[in-house]
Amino acid sequence: MDVSQLRKNIILHAREHCSLIYDDPQTGQTDMCKHPQMGHCIAMDNPLYHAEKGISMCKRFNTFPPMQGAQQGAAKVCTACHRQYIPTSNRQRVCAACGKIASKRAARERQQKARQNVTL
């Protein structure tokens, strides 16, 4: 699950369970929180914090039933583009966007190494 998908899941989950979230029609802002100390819903602002820690910074969000498909402690940094992503396996080192490029580069380097070791 990538970060954008995780963010969508958190938004849907928060809208389904939280009675404090609303959209302000006067300003056009979305995902506002009625809590007096918060302006914007912090559960929706920080999806990677939720993925890394397994909890949200919003105490109310933590009381909701668990999300389907949420992975805890799974955010990693891509070795190719240095962006954060949610890996689909425990051995994944690059994000999905860089996956094909990285696999082609690794295959090319492997073939080059094999060709250098050939003796005539």
C-alpha cells in the first residue's frame, strides 16, 4: 500500500467514524476538525506517522475501530528517489514507481558482471 492509498484509507476511515470532521462551505476548506484546539484534522495530515507508529496523533482517531489493511511500522525511504513509501513486502527497498527501473538496472549490472568473468 503506497502513501496516497494509505491517506485515502485514513480519510475514509476518519469520515466514517469521527463526528468532529466537517467541510467548511464558506472558506472551501475540507477535513476541518470541530475540536477547539485544532483547525485541520491531524489524523488526515500525517498518514506516515500513523503508518510508522501504528497510532495517530489524534487521540479521538485512536479510539476508532482498526482500519482494514493498515500496516504498522512499515514506512521506509526509497533508495532510488529518497521518498517515503509503504512497502508491500519485507524485502522491498524501492518504491513501486522506481521498481521497474531498479530491477532493469540490477539485471543489466548482473549481466555485465557475468560477461566480464568469461575467459576466452
